[in-house]
Amino acid sequence: MNREYLRWYSQRLHRDMEMLVFGHAGAKVLVFPTREGRFFEYEQLGLVASLADKLQAGHLQLYCIEGPAADSLYGFHRHPAESIRRHAALEDYILNEVLPLMAAKNSHDCTIVHGCSLGAFQAASLVFHHPHLFRKLVAFSGRYDLTMKVESFGDLFDGYYDDSVYFHTPTHFLPGLGADWRLDRLREIDIVLTIGDADPFLANNRYLSRLLGEKNIRHQLHVWDGRAHRAGAWRKMAPLYI
């Protein structure tokens, strides 16, 4: 299986950014790590191996990126306004550096965005904000409202709220979408959400599913038995849904 390591200095993030690419052809999959994960996490957790057949057959090509949460959404040493600004800067980096690189390496017309846990939020935030760029969203075990408090998970913005938080929060942004080009494009995307029936974000996933249904946006919500917020479950999900 093709495995390629890439590193370059991002002028938008003012830091070196790293990436692993797996596979040689097929639909391009942009992969976000979890909160504490890095660009090599998807391989470490065995998720790359779970997709080995599709990668070797040229059906998929993975682009596993950094998702520096400690410097943005989980950067509690910063003011929340700066945290969401840095999240938006990561989005800008993806749009202007990562996606062009993917297009230069692979001309396939399908780009999938995928993530687990916080990576699922980042994937959904990107796709709902820029649906014209993508064909599929695959989100495992996500919380799609980071202002929501549940179990040990608190409001990441500590009560702070502005337009950037609104537009990057899928469950806040979707209800306000009316006659908008984004809505038309979202209806053309394949959206897959997964969650466990014992997971803390189950209600939030069901709420997002209801919002999508109200907007006539086709999607799948798969509820797994037990606690599915773990690598073992994700390894089983990946070949089924990506």
C-alpha cells in the first residue's frame, strides 16, 4: 500500500503542518483526527488497516491531516474569540492549502470528509459551511454543538458566542438556512452519521438528524449498540460507511 509523509510550513497557520497519504487512487478522503490525535492517529488506531482492501484496490485515498485542537477549540488558555478564530484559520488552511494539494495529486471528482469524535465536528463544520466542494460526509461519534454541556463535556466557549461560533456550529447554522445555495448543495451530498446508543452525544446526533430531515437533506444516522465512542467500533464502521 502506498504511504507518503508530507510536511510544509503553512503561511496561514504560521507553523509546520504534517500529513500522511495512504493509497494511490480513488475517491479522496480528508481525515480529521480526534481531539488529542495527530496526523498519524488514524494509522495508529488501526483504521487505515481496516480500509486496506479499498486502498489497495484504488477505491480510496486517505489524506490524514493535523487538527491542532489544543491550539484552537481546546485552547482553554485563550479567549474563546481567539479559539474560534483559530478554528476558522484551520478551515482556511484546508481550503487553500490541503484541498489544492489533494487535487494536484489525484484528479478523482469525489472528495469525502471524515472524522471521529472532535474530528467529526470539524468534518461536519467544514462540509456544512462549504458543501459545494464535497460529495460525502462520514462522521463517527461527533458532538455537533460545542456549546452544549453533557456529562463531563462542557461548553468549549464558556458562554461566549458570536457569528463565527454560529456559522461553524451545524445545529445552530442549519435551522436558519432558507432559500440558500448551501441548502441545495447539501441535498446533493451523501451524509453518514454514527453514534452508540450509550454514547453521551446520542441526543445531539438525533437532533442533527431531525434538523436535516426538516430541511429535506438526505442522510443516514446509524445507532450502534453500547458505547461506540472508541477505536474498536470505528474500525468496524469505516469499511461499512466510507
